Amino acid sequence: MTHRTATAPGGHARHLLKLARTLIAGVAVAGALTAEAANRAAPKPDWSLTDMPDQTGRIVLVTGGTSGMGYEDALALSRAGAEVIIAARNAERGQQTIERIREQVPEARVQFEAVDLANLASVRSLAERLQERLPRLDVLINNAAIMAPPERGTSADGHELQLATNYLGPFALTALLMPLLLESDDARVVSLSSIAAGRGQLDFADLQAEQRYNPYATYAQSKLAVLMWAMELQRHSDASGWGIRSIAAHPGVAVTELVERGPGLDSEFAANWAKDRDNYHSAAQGALPTLYAATAPDAIGGAYYGPTGEEEKRGPLGFARVPDAAANQADATRLWQLSERLTGVRYP
């Protein structure tokens, strides 16, 4: 399957196609979380990279693509023929990642762009650079994250570091890239949540954990925010006729560098995590829900994909459980409005 490039903006055929997709997406999201819809539209449980459609002609941006699941996303999409842009903080690691991918996919069209998601000026700079040189953006994968640093940190803009990196940065980046996404005939925004979101709670009275900082509760809150925003973004897309599929995914428990860079390998969390390490997904396995959301024709806007095994830590691909807190429409609306104020960006 080869995706055609977008026609000229405002073209009649393109307009009709986007309207049709919007109507279909609206119907799909309305029932995506019901058991009946899940039975009809659930992904093939053994979906794998061999099922991925040809991505030739598609332009994809992956944040945090120099390691872990982001790297696996970039590698798989490069193999499938997409033009891949890896956005991360470390330019040296970025170049090393490009070399690793090209060793395996010599014809890969892969590039690196520097961005610090915890710095809104850096986020704006990346968006401006991409708007200057890209004709459109077909897929944005909001993958980058940090997890549970022992001490409360703050971003360049004064926000709590996990909230800034995991949620506010992606929220702003997606808004700033909307003009490019709207030029795509099949735009998708895939945002990475976590099974930790099920333990999360939005504390609007202390959203920045200034009064009390618990590393794991703050991480869970940031990932709950991602999930709520992903679903709210689909509602905005449906209401405004954007034709964008906003899809959430989580990897279960995958072996990545999150623990090393967060709590640390000498922490109690790491010790408990290491006991069951052999039972966790690899980074490549953990990337499958994201890759399904990013490429599968049947992926549903507004849905949440992940492993369906015990506690969703691993297992066959399917619909992930949406925590009750994530389905709170009033909180989602409040979070969206607050996020626009905190980041200084607005969606169309």
C-alpha cells in the first residue's frame, strides 16, 4: 500500500476526502470504548511489523527516537519506507542513531532534529524549522518521556519536570505542528500514555507538585494527562472537521532506559523491577501498539491501544482499559484550557 502525497490545499477532492474521514472518525470514536465496538474493530492480537502497510511517501516525526521504543518506532517506519524525523535532546546520540538505522536500512530517509520538550522555546523552534521545510506532516508520535526522578525538578519555563516533558511539551508541539498535520490526507497524532495512568489523579490544586512531590504519583498524573488530552484532541478534531486521528497507546512494561534515567538503577524501584525483568516486553514488542496506531488503516481515532495480558503489562495487542479518571469530560476540558494557558499555545 503506497500512500499518495497530499493534493494542493483547498482542492475539492481532498476536501471531500477529509470530510468523509472526519465523519467516519466521529462515528468510530463515539463507540470505540464500548464492548460492541471493541469486538468489531479490535486489532489482530498477533499484529506485527509484517502487517504494517507500506509507508512510502509518509512523513513521520518521532520524539525521543534515539533509544528505547522511540528508536524501534523510527527503525520500523524507516524499513517501511517512511521519511522519519527523530527529535531528541542529544545531537551526538541523534547522529549515532541515524548511523545505526542506516546500517540496517541503507536506503533509510532519516534525519535528526534537536528539541528539549521541557523548554517551550525549543519546542517552538523545532516547529518553526519543520514548517519552513516540510510540505506536511503525516504522523506525529509523542513518545519522549521521563519517569520518576527522585527529586522534584523544574523545566526552563518553571513547570514541574515530568509534567513539562511528558505532557506540556507534547501538547504544545502538537498545536504548533497543526498547520502541517492539516496538510495530510491521513494525519495521525499518537501519544504515549502508560499503565501508570490507571493510578493517576489530576490534582488541579497542586498540578505542579509544589506542595508535595511524589515521584511515582507525579509520573502517573502526567501520563493520565496525556491520555485525557489524546482523547480530547480527537473530540476537537471531530467537532472542527480537522480529519486528524488522535490515538493513545501504551507499551505495557517494556525494558527501556526509563528506569536508569529516572529512579536510577540503585533504587528500590529498580530492584523490584529487575526481579521480573525477564517477563517484560522488549522495547521492540513495546513499540507495537504505537506502530499499529501510527500505520494500521483500521486504527481508530480516540482509541487507546496496548497489551491485553495480565494487568496489561504484556500480551496480545488490543484495546487498553481507559481509567475512569480519563473519561471525565469536565476534567479533560479543564485540563485543555489550563494547558493552553501554561504553554501559551492555542489550537486552531
